Amino acid sequence: MKLSKTAWLILGIGIFIIAFVCLYVVYSRQRDEEQWQRDSLLAAQNNLSQLISQKEDTESQLTQSESQLTQSESQLAQATSLLNATEANFPESVESIEYDEELFKIADDCDLEIVSLTATEPGEKEGEGVNFSSATFAVRVKGEVADILKFVNTIATNMDFTNATVESVNMRIPEPLTREEKAGLTTAEIKEREMPSASITLIIYGYQGE
């Protein structure tokens, strides 16, 4: 059957339209595929950035934890060293005569007179799993106020009394004697009556271990 020119024209147009539609469909699919790939790549990049940020945060936290661990170990070592040093400074027993002699020596250096000195028998105590002994020393001295203060300060800073605590200091400063009260007294007696004094209580500890 022989087709007319019009029929061939219509057939050609139809073929062109079909080819165009097919090409458009293929192009649309490729464009959608490219868009999906771009979206997937963008999402992957975002996820990668988040993972990198999380990794950096984790590394930073790890570094901080290691630093804190090192600091804690250092503090533990210092505390252990301090404990060992403290235990070494604490005598295993409190010998009254040794501290009596040292107190008399300090009083003499401070130009003070020890009027009385008493000490209790060492008693055992326990605190936080540590056993220790303690003895109470009561000292009464006479002399100038500045010398009394020097005596107390020396005890508080003396290496021989690192295991001691000054519990109380009661100072007495007499009023100057009146003319009538001075009558019949020697200069030495007047000075003795007007001399300041102080009663000092110390507690000395001895380490006995756990």
C-alpha cells in the first residue's frame, strides 16, 4: 500500500513525538537520579562533619579525663607523702620529761619563769581508723606580755611541737598597785605582784598506727 505525502508527514511527526517523549522520560529520570545523588552526597557530607565534630569532642573529653587522672594520681602521691611525713613527725609515745625540758628551755629563751607545769598520763584515742595517744600539759608562766606571746608563738611554730595543739591561753595582767598597797613592799615584791602571767594548755599527740 502506497502512503500519501500527508500520511508520511503524520507518521514522521508521530515518530518524532514518540522519540521526544522517550528522550524526555530518560532525561527526567537522569535528572532525578542526579538530584538524588546530590542530596545523598550532601547528607553524607553533613554526617561526616557531625562525625568529625563528635570525634574531636570525644578526643577532647579523653584528653581532659587523662589530665584529671594524672592530677588525681599526683594529688594522691602528695597526700601519701604528706601522710608518711606526718606519721614520721609524730612520736610513737608522748614522753612527758622530754616536753618538760623543752618547755623550760623555750621559757628561758623568752625570759619567762615557769610557775607550774603539770602533765596528764598519756591516754589512747582512736579516730578514723588511726590509734593515737595524747597527753595534756598545763603550763603557768610569769613575765612580760610580749615575752608570753613570744612563748606561745614559739610553741606553735617549734618543730618539736608539730604534734601539739595549743588548746587555750588565759592571760592575767594585774592592775598596778596603789601607793597604799606598795607601802612596806620591796621593789622586787612590787614587781612580782604586778607581773603578768598566763595559763597555757597544750595537748600533745603520739601516733600508734592503725
